[in-house]
Amino acid sequence: MGLFDRIKKGLTRTRKKIASGLSVVLPIGRKVDQALLDDLRDTLLLSDVGPATVDKLIGDLKSAWKRNKIDDAEDVRAHLKEQVIAMWPDAERSLHFTESGPTVILVAGINGAGKTTSIAKLAHHLTKQGKKVVLGACDTYRAAAVEQLSVWSERIGVQIVKHKQDADPGAVAYDACDAALARKADVLLIDTAGRLHTQDNLMRELAKIQKVLDRKIHGAPHEVLLVLDATIGQNAVNQARIFSEHVRVTGLFLAKLDGSAKGGIVIGIRDQLDVPVKFVGLGETIEDIEPFDPASFMDALFEP
């Protein structure tokens, strides 16, 4: 199954909502008028693209219509795809690896978002690329997180560094750095707590881990990926905004996209937060991860 087919399959629920709506709003031959733009606005809002982003997209389409750049429904589809694809330059969507020493990727996210499973998928994805990966189990406040990551590490065949439950996450990060350096690993993936007693505690813990990483490996973490649950739609934007206020988020991993009818959130997040989606989770198996490709995403989303 090719990339397009995998994305198309993973977007089944979203496509049922947006593609069916677009087939009604944008039938072949329908001419552009205000009524068409209003109908399109409603369809995009139902897909959780987000009000601010929808207003921007519709405003651009209206301007193109007034300038006689678009004339009918097919023009609208093509123009809308171009608008969205242009939001993601290639360089922003790629993981940035260091030239010397291990690249440290810190992964954050609220419990229940699919963070631990997403880390396992990412570790498997990087291993398949020939990279030596070490996992750091710094979510020591939730026993299930360490156990789950340990099981995945065995299945994938990568080393994991872990301590007992309730151990200092900073100490785990310290030892994980030592292990990654000793093994000459290419990538160190750091799992972090998703929920502490208060939001402030969570953010302070993340900041502490980042300081430990930077002391051990210069410039670390080199990437900070935030895992978001696609099924919660616009609430994911709010979560991303909170994390971005406290942590330098470099990219997003949108999990559970296959279970969501709100896949339009991918577009809304990029526009509202200026943080690129770098990976998407499209199923429950370890193979169900794809680097985010906006062209394939839009083709799969808009195809009838």
C-alpha cells in the first residue's frame, strides 16, 4: 500500500465528513458565487479546521474570485489545496539531526493523547532508517508508561533507560544521555510525564529535564515533539498553545488521526500556532506512522 493509500485509509472518518460535504458544495461545473463560499465555510468548520483559519482560507478564495482567478468548483478545489500545501515548507516538516553526537528528541503530551505509543512508532520508524535509537523513560509518575515503553523497546529491539516508579525524571534523563553517548546512538528519545498535580509542576518538570539534557549533550533537546490527540479537535489547539507557552515545541505528532472525524485540525493547528505537524499516527500498529506530507494529505482529504 502506497503513502497516498495509507493516508487515505487513515483519514476515512474525516473524509466521510469533509469529502461528502465538498461533493455537495463543489459539484463539477458549479460557478463560484457568495453562496458557494458560504457553503464551503460551513463544510470546513464541520471538519474542525477552526474559525480563524477558515476565515483566512475563504477570504483568500473570495479575493481570487473577485480577481477572476477562479471561476468554478474545480478551480476552488485546486486553489484551496494550493493554499493549504503552501503552509508547510519541506524544511520545517523534517526532523533536524545533529552532525555529531546523538540527536535528542524530547516528546511531551497530555496523558491519553497516545504519547507512549507514538514514541514507540517513532523509534521503530527511525530504526528502519538505519538509526541507532535509545529510549529514556522519564515518565516515572505513571508506572504503566514505563512498563508500556519497556514492552515496545523489546519488540523494536532498542535499548531503554529506566528507573523505579516515582524516581527523579532528571536522573533518568541524565543516565539516558550517558547510555546514548556510550552506545554512540544516533537518536535519544525522551518520554516525559503527561500529568502532574498542577500544570505548573508539569512545565517545571519539563524545564528541568531540558536543562539536564543540555548539560549532558550540547544543544539538547534538538527537537521537542508534542503529541496531540486528533480526536479532540480544537481542544488539541488549546493544548498545543499551553505547551508552546512553556516549552519550545518544534513539531507536532498528531496521533489517532484514523479515529477522528476532525482531521481538519491539522490545517488549523499549523495556521493558528505556526508549529508544523511532522508525523501522523494512522492506526494502532507499530507501522502506522507517516511523516506528514501536505500534498498527499490534501489529495486524500479532498478525493471523492
